[in-house]
Amino acid sequence: MPAPSPARHRARLARVEADAVPARRALLLVVAVLGLLAVLRAPAMVHAGEGMRPGLTRTIVLSAARPLERATHTARLDAPDRWLTRAFGHPSAPRGGDSELATAASRYAEAGTDGGTTAPDRPGHAGTPTAPPVPAPLRSPTAADPLRVLVTGDSLTESLGPTITNTAPGTIRARTETRFGTGLVRPDFFDWAAHARDQVAGRNPELAGTPELIIVAMGGNDGQGITFPDGTVLPAGSAGWEAEYRRRASVVMRIWTGNGARRLLWLGLPPARSHRLNGYFHQLNAATAAAAAGVSGASYLDLTPWLSKDGAYSDYLTGAGGRDVLARSRDGVHLTLDGARIAAAHALDAVRSTWQLR
């Protein structure tokens, strides 16, 4: 095959170079547009990152998005995004803001109570201080008509919930709903009060109606300050922060229990490897335990005796059969499958004892 002439070769090179210029420009345009979107929609990036499963991808996204969100908010570059959101009928709440959870908790505060002895006038809303109602009597579940259980919360339920389902006796029918990256300090990201109302509405066919028992594991993401709509910040670890968390826990507990119509078991946070985070967890556990004591149908289970060594964090714990197992994940917060088995066994023991199950 004869080689192309020099003139034809030069013409072909010219065409390739001409095509390459628009391609480079197109790539630069794409990069520029993505960069502009990242700047203008930084809050959406944070929202998406907080909803991801724990892991490297979530860490990378949030490490880039959170500083960008702070910078764009300070410079008011997020104003167009907020304007467009409102224009299309999706009003966005301010950071820490105008959610059902925060509103109901603020009404407890206005009433001068921590929520422990206050019954809401309407579901999810605080009213006047009253004695907690007497919980409804328990029925006797059977294999033909098992106890309907919902295990829910943040990523702490990812392995715990299925383990409870798989190890529960035939008199229990359980399912799990995990909401990654959520908690009670950021209702602007995810409002657990509104979601709890949906969960007990009885629309889930897997439970064949309304759940009778809700098992909650939550708080792993709540070691951060609480910001109110007016800009007031309750620093993590402060007395005001713990009191507000107790009020918010009381709000969601009342919704889940229906003021005694259903039962709730709140599982305490296991010790964390981080000394700072572990301090927060102690306060969160104290807040939720106190809230449960004042809500009809709610109870609190401290898992520390079984998920620690003499109250201190340990990667390895004693599992079934008395052998040591790796019970904690690399982040020093979550449970491994073996750790979930330990927690599930004691949670189910509490359920059996309450409901007199075999």
C-alpha cells in the first residue's frame, strides 16, 4: 500500500489539530460548569454527602463540601440556589431550623420543662405539663400473630437490625429502616419527628400494620453543636446542648410510642474509641435515658456492660461461647457483625422479658 503524500499527511494533521482545539475547550467548559455548580450548590453537596454510607467516599465528599459550604454561605454565593429552591416550591429551612422536631422541642423549652413530664397537645407538639399516661396493656404474641418490630435509627442499625431479624424467635417479626448520616441535632438535614410519624402510620406491608415495638439506635452523628434559626449555637458538650437533646429525644419518643399505645426500646450508644466523642456519647446516653423515663411506653437499655471492658472501649469483646471476637469497626464507633450479635442478643432479651416471649 503506497504511503500518503506529504501534502495529504499535512492536511490530515491539520484536521486532527483543528478537532483537538474544540475538544479541549469542551473539556474546560465542562470542568468550569462543574466547578460553578459546586460553588453555587455546596449545601446540596453536603446534604448528599451526609446521606452516604460511612466510608472513604463519604469522608472525601464531606471534607470538600463542608468548607465550601461555609465559604459560599459567608460570601452569599448560595443565595441563587435558595432563591431557585423557593421559586420552585421547595422552601429550605435555615441551618438547624424550622423543622417539626426543633419546633416541638422549643415548645417544651418555652413551657419550662425538659419534655420528660409534658404531654403534647397534638402529636409531636408540646403542651402543658401532665403525668405520663399509663401504657396500653401488652398482648401475647404467637408464631401465627407475631410481635411487629421496627428497628430504626442511623448507621448503627445497619448490621444490628438484620441481626435482630435473623436471630429473633418466631414470635417476633422485625424489619429495619436505616437512615445514614442522620440524628437529632440536624433536623434541617433529616427531620426524625416527621419521619417517625410516617413510620407508625401503618403503611408498611412487611409489618402487616403499625409496628407494636420500635427499637432505636441513634446518636453516632450527634457529637456536634445545635444551631437554632436565630443563629444561636449550643456547643456540643454544653449543659444547654444536653438539655435540648433530651427535649428532642422526648419528642420523637412520644411520636413513636403514641403516648403509650406502642412500646419503644432505645439502645444506648456503646463507648467510642475517641475520648472526645466518648464524652459526648455519655451525655447523649444520659439525655435519652432521662427522656425515656418520662415517656409512657418507652424504655432505655444501656449496652455498655456488654459492649465494653469494665466500661472502657475495646476492639475485642466476649462473644457467644465465651470467646473473644472483633466487635468494633475501624472507625471506633460502629459495630462489626460479631458486635451486632452481642448487642442484638441483649436487646432481644429485653424484648422477651417485657413481652413474656419464649
